[in-house]
Amino acid sequence: MLNIEIAGPSAPEFDRLAISAPAVLGGTVNVARLGGYAPADGTSFAFLTANSLSGSFASVTGGFSAEYTANSASLVAGMLEFATLGEWTEFYFDDPDSLDAQPGADPNRNGIPNLMEYALNRDPHSPDRSGMPAAERIGDLLRFKFTRIYPADIDYLIQAMGEDGEWDTVAVLPAGQNQWVIPGTGRPAPVAESGTGRARIAVWTEDASQSDRRLLRLGAAIP
């Protein structure tokens, strides 16, 4: 096994291996992200050079894949995939039972509790708030867009606040389901989804001329 640590995108911030001879690749590259570093999808790290390369690594951990040229190998960041909240917690926290690892904790102090970090497939140690759910109004249409994990072992809730100052749940996606519903009715909610793999882009749409919605938010709950 080859262990590689990555703390940033520049050469001094990640491990590199230079081999002054032909190299035959195989086995596993175990990648560890240090200091809460969360590279964007597609970020490449040229970590190995040799006079020539043959073969390939059997597996690469940490949400990375490997790309090869005739004399170099690079790690390419991808979207980390976890089947359950438990797997996500065990990956990001040395002690899954610690206070910082609890669903309501916010170890990076960015205002996003762990459960929502998981719901959005984020790194709980990174203070970055990019890619958060966003609302926009286009003409008479009010849209709320976010990226969720798929499949999900948690409930998703889209909530809206009107002039009365109360939060109402306008759409729910129960854990393990693919159909958003309007609470209390069982009817499909106006949520369209797209995407493949672990990520789904969800867009909730409403005729704003017929409502008094003022604020929108995304909620997550453990069933």
C-alpha cells in the first residue's frame, strides 16, 4: 500500500514520489486529506514520476481516482460516496462517538451542522460555504435549488416562511424514496431532479404570484 497525504493543491502540500527507474504499478493508493482540505471535483495532483510506467493501481481510496501518462501518475479528486450517515461519520471523524461527530455539532464553526453537511455531501471540517441551497425568483416563479445525496438514508424537507413568520414544510423526501411529496396529502411535490451517480440536483418550483413565501430553507432529519 502506498500512503499519500494531501493538504492543498500546490506541490509542497501533497506527497510526491520520484522514481529514477522504470516502475510497475499495482496495489492500493491510500489517500488521506489533511486539515479538512476538500479539493473541488476534478482537481489533479501529479504525485508520481518515473522513467516509464506500466500497470495501474488496483484501487485508490479517499474519493480519488488515478490517471496515467507514459511516465507519471496523478490523483484526481472526485465526489466522495457514502452509503450511510454512519459511514460518512466514520470517514471524517477519528472518534465517531465524540461530541464533534454528533449530527447537531458544527466542528468547523461554519453554521452548518453535521447532519446538513452530510445531506449536501460536504466535508464537515472545511469552513467553505460554497454550493449551499439557493433560492431565486424568475418572473412569477420561485425556485429553490440544491444538490442532495442519492440514495439517501435521511429525510429531506423543503420549508418556507410566509408573512405569519411560521415555517411550513412544503415538500418531503422520505429516506429511501425517490418521490418528493406534499406533506399530509401524499401528492407529488413540484420538485424536479437531475443527475447521475451519488449526486442529484433538486429544484423546487412554485408560482410566486399565488403565495406569500418570504424565506426558504432545507431541512434534514434522521428517520
